[in-house]
Amino acid sequence: MIKALTLAGAIAVLHGCAAPAAAWKGEVTWPDEHSARTVVEPMEAGAALAAAGAIREVVRTNPFPNLFAGCSSPEQGLDVAVFAGPTPGLYFVIVDQRFHRCGGPSGRVLDWWEVYAVTSQGDVVAKAPPPADEDPSASPAAPEPVPPAPAQPHPEGP
């Protein structure tokens, strides 16, 4: 009985250690010096992980059901720019729409982009607030309440 439990435990543990199947199913054709093109200049690895974290956050929190329609993956329709700022250990990542690569309308959400503060491990720690003129909570001042009119005696008496 102990051998069976040990074997079952070992199988359960080792199954968790198995490498997942690769997502790519096609043949890899490696570029040569004529077909290779630089997509991004070399950067700190933490900046690349920060960009990946911001992209995951945009995809996870997307409120528009058909935003990525026509894209082979959501990433196909997005661009990123990564900046360092005054806070050590954080990158600031701008995620912008580039849906012209997916077919269909390219500007699916007018003036849409997101800005995130992200660690070098790819953890999003904050989303930039909208500009003051676009803040939905900054509604115009409410009109002053009108005081109730004083009670008028009924013309027929009490």
C-alpha cells in the first residue's frame, strides 16, 4: 500500500514537472543577414518584461468585446513604448492601438491608449489616471439645491 501511494505521489509530482507543449506548430525558418530586420532596439530585459506585463493587463481588462477582431492574437493589434522615470525599479509602459495590422477599422476606439507603471518582473503596480479634462469623476459642479417653498395655508382652511 505504501509503495502504491509513493508511486502515485511521484507520478503527481513529476506530471507537474513536465514541459508544456509548444504553442508553435509550424517549421522554423531562421533569418539570415538579408532577411533579418530589427523590430526593437536592444533593451534591458526588465523593460521587455514590463512591456509584456502591460500588454497582459490591457488584454485582461479590455471592456470592448470585439476590440481584437481580425487579429491572430491581441498582441498583433498593439504597440508598446517603454520609458524609465524618476521611480527606481519601475518602467512606464504606453500601450497603443495599431489595429491596421489586423484588418478592418484601424481606430476602433478613438484616442485610446493605456499607460502603466510596471516592475521589471512584469507586475503592473498602477494605471495612469486619465487626464483631468477626461476624468469621468470630475463632473461639472452640481447645481445648488433649491430650498423647499414655505408651506402655504390651504384656501379652504384646516
